[in-house]
Amino acid sequence: MKYLKNVATLKYNEAKCTGCGRCAEVCPHRIFKVREKKAVLTDRDLCIECGACMMNCPAEAIDVEVGVGCAAAVIGAMLGKSKTACCG
């Protein structure tokens, strides 16, 4: 499910990537794949900005502003802090 186009804060630096594949393992929306010993970002617009990829990247090749995307909206709704559980 895509939420909003071209708004994700996700930044990926392929030059820093070591190809460990941790980003692909932890991303709940599977937006990373490993091809030819490098991670490939398949669809940035699927990112929910949960931060799992960034927190698990030993090469610090990924940066994302955690808590501003759809993941934050879902958690906020579950905690009763907002009425909607989706961004778009």
C-alpha cells in the first residue's frame, strides 16, 4: 500500500552499503532487495518511516526521520493519541 508520493524522509547512500542485507530482513514493507552485493531501494514511497532499516544498518548507509510517517500514525491511533491510523 502506498501512502503519499515523494514525501518519505528515507535517504539511502548506496556507496556506503556493504551488502549485508539487514535492511531487507527488517523492513516491514520489503522496500529493500539485495542485488549484486548491494541493497537496492525498490519503492521509496512504500516506506512507513519506522526506522528499522536505519537502526540495523551497520554501514550507516540509511537515514530516515523516525516517527513522522504512517508508522507513527498507526501507533498514535493505537495509543488513542490520534483518530486516524493511516496517512493518506
